Amino acid sequence: MPVFESKPLTTPKWQAVANKTFARNPLIFGIPFVLIMVGASFAMTPFTQTRYDLHDQQVKAVTKEQELGLSKNRKKFDIREEYYRLSAEADDEWEQRRVPRPKGLPEWGVPPTEPPDKKT
């Protein structure tokens, strides 16, 4: 099988010079790129600051009347007070009733005198 000859592609002279220049000194491309990124960051700062300022204005747009109305007649929340209030409500809703015992079942601590009826 024949071996293929290696023939380099022909490139324009300006492209060959540019390739050699970038190959020798890659900072020629890197430094302008970094400068553009840093400059764009500083250029975008006023726009982002405006965005956050508008957001703060929307959040803080409470009038004095609304501010006073929020704090007026407000009771502080106490978790212990709520616990006792809810437990008192639960105690009022039920009534203690004695369940009738089946016939032949003794009171507390007394053994039965007769064996229970076995129906098989």
C-alpha cells in the first residue's frame, strides 16, 4: 500500500504571520481579552446599582400611615401563652364519663369470685 505524501495546506501570508505571532506570544490575544472583561464589569456597575436601587424603593415604599397602622394595637407573640391557651381549649371540649363494666368483672384489685362464662 502506498504512503500518502504530506502536503501542507497553503495559507495566506497574513494568516501565517498571525499564527506565528500568536504562537510566540499568546499574551497578544490574552491581555486585550482580559482588559475587555474587566472594563465591561466596571461599565455594567451603574446598571446593576440602578437595578438594586429600584428593588429597594419597591420594598421600602410604605407610607408613614401604613407604618403606624402596622405597629398600632399589635400584641407580642408568646409561644408559652399560646400553648396554655390551646391546652385550656382542649380541656373544655371533653367530659369524663365512666364506662360501664361488663357483668361479673370486679372493681380494681379484687380477683373475680366466679370464672367467666365460656361459650364455645
